[in-house]
Amino acid sequence: MDDRDALLARIYARGDRLRRRRRALFAVTAVVVAGCIGLAVVASASSGRNSLSVENGSRHGRVSPPTTAPAVANRLPPWPCDGADPTPSLRPTGSLPPPSAMPAASFMRQIQARGYLVVGVEENAPGFGYRAANGDISGFDVDLAREVARAIFGNPNKIVFRALSSAQRIPAVANGDVDIVANLLSITCQRWQQVDFTTPYYNAYQAVLVRDDSNIRAVRDLNGKKVCATEGSTSMLNIAKLAPDAQIFPVAVRTDCVAALEQGAVDAITSDNTILAGFQTQTPLLTRLLPEQLEPEPYGMAIATSHPEFVRFVNAVLEQLRTSGQWSQLDNKDIATTLHLPPQTPPAAEYRP
């Protein structure tokens, strides 16, 4: 068993001791969340308005696949990465083609034939992917996904959004349940072995949220404390390294961490600063972020390794958004205004040789 496996075993051993109490404590919350997570928005191209369609994150609710089987001839071997900078991606091949001239046999042409783009998103993360009471879904990830749909169809509304939990994101795109994931997904070397990534589209970092009256002042104070983190996230591993005696409280759905903090079941939440800023907009509890900025969390869109041409295509979309100034407009609209985070400059694109 390598160091990572041993670390995960220790985390989940602790998590098992807490699961029974968590199930009892959050039975009502789980019912509500389960009802919400099963919905996805299908945007109507004719009216421009959103209508609701039942669509969950499991393979049982899989949408129609492309009309032809995914091509694997152009599949590239997994990028070894080897602990180096994980953010370089595949270079675009020239300018974006118009929707009427998608390359023959490309994944973009297959998506066109099906009639809509399928995107895995979050629906409980204000600023990035959030479903309002009226059913509309909005946020930075949602807007970027619409721009990919626009580039393929000439219409940003030819799109199906599927709500995915953190643990579902990689399997959903690797298995072909979605065409692309835009869901606060950090680019890591380990994940490059399972999926391909676009260039980074936002630079977040891991942080820790505590109640305002907590005596926790630094990450080292988490030793002996209960810390909530989402299953399938990199946050669990990082906290286990930085505060080895912290008790990890794993949850499947991010918002369960907010309920746990409100009810005193945990002492802290660790996640990306963007997600924690969203929590602060959702809870009446007075909270504060610890001053340390932990691991960098560069967000990228994930695409199956069998579609390198689609990776290059989406990278060309992102490059166009950066150079046109539209990326900054979306950052101001979706993130700076909603989460009160400082506006960023677009992450610079780096490409593999």
C-alpha cells in the first residue's frame, strides 16, 4: 500500500465512525438535497427559456449518446505529469471553425448530430453553478459551458446541464455520461491519468472556514478537531497532511458541510475559497476564513481522453474568451459580484510540447 492509499484508508476509517451519526443528524437534509440534485436544466433553443427535465448523476439517467460511437483512434496516452505543473493542455489547432464547418468525424460533429451538448455542473455553488428557486441555473461554469455550446451550434441554449456531486465528476465524463465537466474541478496530475483537461479557466485555492466564535486560528489548530470535506475532493488529502490528527468528516454533497457546521457536528469546513465564499452567502451563521491559503486549485474543464480534438476546440473557445475581454466580464458578473471575491485576470494558457 503506497502513502496515498494508506492516507485514504486512514481518512475513511475515521469517516466510518462518523457516518452513523451523520446519517441520523442529516436525514431531513438528505431528503431535501436528493430531491434537488436529481434535476437538470434543458435550455430550449426556440424560446431561450429554461425548462426542467429529470436527470440525475447516475448512469441510470444517462442521456442519449452521440449518434456514432466515440472515436478512439486519436486517443493520446495519459500525460505522465510526474508532480510537475499539471496545467499545460493541448494546443488549439488554429482558429475556431464556424458551426457549419466542424471537422468530419470529430466529436464536435457528433455532438451536433445529437442536437445538444451535455455538461456536468454543480447546482449548489453560488457564483459557479447554482439553481435558483425558479429552476434557472447560473454561474461562471454555466456561462463558460454555454460558450462552448455557442461555438458548436451557434446557439448557447442547445445544452443539457446534469448536476454532479464531487465524486461523480471524473467517472461521468470518463464513462461518457456527459460530454464535458465544468464543475469547480481542480487540475491535478492524478486526474490527468483518468481524463484530459483544458487550460485553467480560474485560479482558486484551498482554505478553511470556521465559526466566527471558534478558537481555531490556524490550520495547525485543526488537530483533534472535526473537519468537514467533500468525498472525491483533494481537500481531504491536503488537510490529512497538514493536520494529521484532524478528524475528517466526509460528505457526499457540499452543502451537508454547512449543515454540519451550523449544528455543531464539525468544527471547520475545508474546500476551495470559492466554495467557502458561497457557503458564507447561504448560511446565517457568522463565519470567517483562516488566513492561510493552502494548495492552489486551478480549475479546468474535463473531457474524456478519447476526444483530444474536443480538448483543443474548447481551449480555442477559452482563448477567444480571454482575448476578447468576455472572460473578465463573466468573472465580474458571476464571481466578483456574487461572492465578493477580488476580480482576477484570466489564467494564462500553457500548452504541452
